[in-house]
Amino acid sequence: MFFHRQELQHTASPERPDAVYARKLQEVLGGQYGEITVAMQYGFQAWNAHIPGKYRDLLHGIGAEEFGHVEMLATMIAQLLEDAPVGVTEGAIQDDPTVAAIIGGTDVQHAIVAGAGARPVDSMGNPWSGSYITASGNLMADFHANANAEMQGRLQVARLYHMTDDHGVRDLLSFLLARDTMHQNQWLAAIEDLKENGVEDLPVPGTFPLDSEDRRVSYQFINFSDGPAAAEGRWASGPTPDGKGEFSYLDQPEAGVPMPPPTTPDQRFHGTTPEPPAARRRAGVKKDAKKVTKKTTKKTAGRATAGKTTVGKAAKKAVKKVAKKR
């Protein structure tokens, strides 16, 4: 269960209001790699975990911390909006270029919808989406996704750090950067732990039989570009990271195979095919007519069967009555 304590994990107070920066900060709250995403991602991975123990506890613990980060950022954004202008008119915007620039960089829904508060949206006002999260049920795949989420999130926070000189905002971002450093290393360590303990392996899924895939191309780098330098990479020769093969390099794709002929959908999908429109229309009408006839026949047959059953039962009852009288 969740239990809320009336505290923040770290101070979240700006030196001064800044409605424009509040909009920028929304990205690391409600964006694709924001705190809402990682909180929900780790939460669903924990709730969907198939084994008890340290991995599930890890997910629960970090997920709960990320919900606290959501709270800190929402608190910071609300304070940045605390003195946001309410009564700016169209005339004022036209008369003062400075006001126009400020209003132009703010999210008007911060005022209209949230009443000078944070919202579960990104910096462009796009609502947070559950499609941002990854929770596949495979810990090796999920832990790699988690490491990426922390890397992308830290990258964005670092950029935001350079977009302000507010010491209060920078103090919070400095803390979040440090926690993202820990979380990146934590997920990379968890990946190694999965391997060392034989829980999961590469390639994902490690349980799929390798002899069921086309092993000829499993470790072959095929260069689909005219850039030759790709041959110099670690991925073009030597042992593979999964320890199950050797990389090879092919400087261009082999000859392909013929394309299958175009599909011919049912005429009632009304797609464009080589068949003339009039012929397609007639074929569609004919198929619909067959469908209606088939349904009608089935219904009539059902009624007839029901009638026969009723008559049969009545006849049996009459025979029984006569037998009893005798």
C-alpha cells in the first residue's frame, strides 16, 4: 500500500517565479522520459513481476522514490507559477514586446486549466500517456529499458540545468541529476546480477531456442549503407556480448527474393484493385446478398427445428396418457 508523509525528499523552492521555465520543467515531469513515466514503469514492472525477492523489492523501492520525484517537480512548478500574470490583455501584449515574449513562452493551460499549478503533461502540453512505459514481464528486457529511461531523463535534466540561473531550481535539479546517476548504475548492476545468478541471459528472450532462428545471420553485420567505416566497429568482428557467437561483416546485402504479388481484398473493403469499379461493386452486392440469404435460411431452419421438437413432445405426452388409461 502507499503511505504519504507530509515531507519532500529534497528542497523544491525557486528563488523567484518564472512561468516560462515552469513550462520547460513540465518535460521532466510529464514527458516521455519524465518522472511520471519512470514511476509508473517501475511500479507496473514490480506489480507484474513473476518472482519474489530482491528484483521485485528493487522495483518497488525505486518506483516509490520516483513518485516522490513527481511530487517535488509538481511542487516546484506550482511555485514557479505562483505570481504568474492573470490579467494580461491582448492590448498589453501588443504594446509591450517584453510581455508578448513572456506570454509566448508560457503554457496558458497552467492558468486556465490548472489555476497556476502543475499538470501531467510535457513541455508542449501533450498529456502524459501510459504508452510511454515498458513493462514486458521479462526482467532483462525491462532493466535495459529502465537504464535507457534514466539516461534520457538525466540528459534532459542536465539541459534544463543550463537553462536557468535560479539557485533554488538548480539545487533541485542537482539532486535529481545525482539520483539519476545512481539509478543508471543501479539498473546496469541489476542487469549484471541477472546474468551472474542465471536468472536471465542475452539475447532476450534467453529462453527461446536458438536453433529455431536462422543462425546464418544471427551475428552478421549487414551494411545497408555506403559508409564503409562501420566495418571498423566492435560489432563487426570478434566475440558477441552474449558469448554465443562471433560477429561477421558483410559490406552489402545479398541479392533479395521476389516480392509477392499484390493482395486482393474483399470487394466490400472498397480498395482499389485491377478489377473495374463496376465489377467490384457487383461482386460486393452479390456477397452481401449471399450473407443475408444464409442468415435467413439458418433462422428459418432453427424455427422449423423448434416446431418439430414441440410437436414431438406433445405426441409423446398423448401416447403416455392413452397408455395410462388402458
